[in-house]
Amino acid sequence: MSTPHNKVVIITGGSSGIGRAAALGFAAQGANVLVTGRRAAILDEIVAMHLNIRGLVADAAEPLDAARTIATAIDTWGRLDVLVNNAGAGALLPLRDATAEQITKIFAVNVVGPSLLATAALPHLVATKGAIINISSTFGHKPGAGLSHYAASKAALEHLTRCWALELAPLGVRVNAVAAGPTESGALTGMMGLSPEHAAVIEEAERKQIPLKRRGIPDDVARWIVHLADPTSNWVTGQVIGVDGGLGVT
């Protein structure tokens, strides 16, 4: 696999975990990568890791940041080849505890944000015959108690992937998704807001349930993100690739 040196990639929520691993993977192949995140200090860390990576403080849930993110890439490099919608929000949220504010926050990041970014990116992706890669979850197609609204938002993202693939195929733009299983990315204590003790209990339960008997590492998922953007995947569109150690078939 090889990404030509003049290609430009945007990765939302790319300052840690899977997003960071993907940014480093693209940069190592010579692509210019714009990574977005909400915390400047963490963005500075990944920017320092490779000369081809730049950071932008932006919030995937903020509609005005979508156009600003795309404009930053275009103003910096003059083109856009790949949009990776990686930023995510979620919570362990039993139905009895659900509030409008919590549900709206999850969908703002996982559904509205990717949609607005894709809309703003589209003219530039058409020009380069580029690709959109959405980052979903095993729970976008596998039920999980206490995960209903997170899972529903990822199910929506997966179906957006298939619909956009049909709509954009005549324009030469491919759209795929990677559905990541439980990964050692800090999501349980970060995005899900669990205590380290609670997270450790869930992690152990996940290891036992996953057929390959381990949680993923960011590179397990990032490799597929980079691969789906590669010209060798130019006959692949509308697919949701499960990278989850077999959890999705349990």
C-alpha cells in the first residue's frame, strides 16, 4: 500500500487512540494530515511526532467548525483527498437515565458532525476522486445493554455510509466505514466517563467475550483506515469493515 506524497487527509478526533494511529500511518506514507481535537496541548503532542501532521482545535459537534476544518486543509495544501470521521461521543446510558441533552450530545458528534464535514468536504473530494471513511463500532450493528443511544448513533453512521456510497459513486467518491471493537484507546475512561476501576471490570469482560481473547490496539484499526483510503481499494465502497476480534459475530 502507498499513499502518494501530495495527498491530504483530515482526521477528526485524531489526537489520541485510533485517530492518532491513523494519522501517523498516513503521515508515514507521505500524506499531509490535518488532525482535529478539542485540546490544544494533546494536539501539540501528535504534531511533534511527525513533520507531515498539523493540528487544529475544532469540535466535531460544533456546526461552524465543519467548514472551518475543511477550509484549513484547503488553505494549507490546496486539496483534500480523504476525510476520516473519527471523532466520537458516547456514554453508558440506561434508558431510565436518558435525557434530551445526553442524547443530543451523542448524535451531534456521531451523526450531525460527520454529515456536515462530509458536506463541506464534498466539492474537494469530487475534484480529487477522494474517499470518506467513517469510524463506527461493533455496537453499530450488535446490541448492547446500556449502550442504546451510542449504538443507535453508530447504526445511523453505518447507514449514512451506505447511502452516501450510492449517492457519491457517480461522482467518483468512495465511502466506507470501519467498525472498531473494544480497543485500548482510553475510551472507557475518556469518552464513556467511567472510573478506572469500572473500566477495568468491563475490559476484562470484553476480553472474555471476544473470540480472539484480546482487546484491540489502535494500530489494529488504523491499518484498515489507511488501507481503505489507498488506491488499491478503489473498487471498495459502501462497506462496513468489522475490526473487532470477532466480537461482532458472537
